[in-house]
Amino acid sequence: MKFSLFSDFHHWPNVFPDSDLRQLQMIWDRAERENVDFIIHAGDFCHGLTSPETPAFIEKYNSFHIPTYHVLGNHDADFTPLDEMLKRYRMPAPYYYFDCKGYRIIVLDTNYYKEDGRFVHYELRSQFDHPQQLDSLPPEELVWLRQTVTDSPYPCIIVSHASFERECVLARDEQEMIQLSHEANASIFAQTVRDLVREVNAQSPHKILMLMNGHHHKD
């Protein structure tokens, strides 16, 4: 199996100048040149439907002749409801899996904050009101992850937007990046995923081959 992964495309016409069709064509060209089995974007493909051309742009990616997949990032539903973006991205759910040539690709959704004991998905920029509680996985997603790995007849690759090893980096302004110390829940869930990986691989060596992510970048 061979695949192409890219992340944080941030398509937003007239805001991010390098997120246009020319850049996407470079990714398509590379995928064709390398003869990959699929292409996967690891989150923040766009910021919702920010322009009249955005739906058609998303559809161009979705309809490429090599299969394409999305991972939800912390900005994909900034200006459009989450359910609408899932439909636009042709995602069956915020987290899901697919199998390819004897491997299972597991797509996680790290875009939750915790409020009053509840896990709430980022939507319409709600995450900016909770900067100390970002990048969590709700308990039901962790249960699903364990079951999906356990039931898999294949070795697994996990793709997420946020990392399970690094703390989240948020931009305070255009010149400066600041490191935020999260509340305990974010680090606990990252540690839980790492523990799950170690536990699964101890019982069945190489069952989880790698974890891949995007998100940690500067403009």
C-alpha cells in the first residue's frame, strides 16, 4: 500500500493566498507520479464555506480519480455547521475507518472541548471560547477506537489532526505563537491513547504501525 498525506491546506480565498487550485494540483501531480492508492488530508482543509467557490473546490478534491479522504481539523467547521461540512467532505461520521490492501486506516476526531462535564465538538468557532480545554476525545470515541483496532484483521494506521504527543499551539497574533498549558483533560486523553497503543502492540506486535497528524504549523 502507498498513500499520500497532506494537512492544513486552509483553503480560504483572499485570506490564505497559497490555498488555491494550483497548490492542490501539485498534490494531485505527486499522487499520480507516485502511483498512490489513496490521498488523505489530515485536517483544516478549509474554514467552512467561506466563499461561493468553496463547495466546488471541495468537490474537486472529493472527485479526484484517486480515492480521497478527509480528517476533521479544528477549523473545518469555523463558519459552517459541522453536519454540513461532514456532508461536503463525504465523511460518514466525525471519526471512521477504511481498509486498503491489507491495512486499516483509522481516522480520529480530536476536536472537542470539555464544558460542565460534557464533551462538545468545535463548531462555528466555539473552540476560541475555551482555549485551555482543547483537543480532547470523548469517552465513546476511545471505546470505539479500542474496538476498531481489536476487531481489525489488519495492521492499523491512525490519522488525527492534533498530535497525541505535543501540546496544542495557538496563534495569539500574526507575529507570535504561544504555547498553552491545557487543563488536565487534554493531556489525560493523549496519554490514554498512547497507553492504548502500547497495550495493543504488547498483545499483538505491530497491530498499530504508526500515528500521523497535522495541526502543528506556523503560517
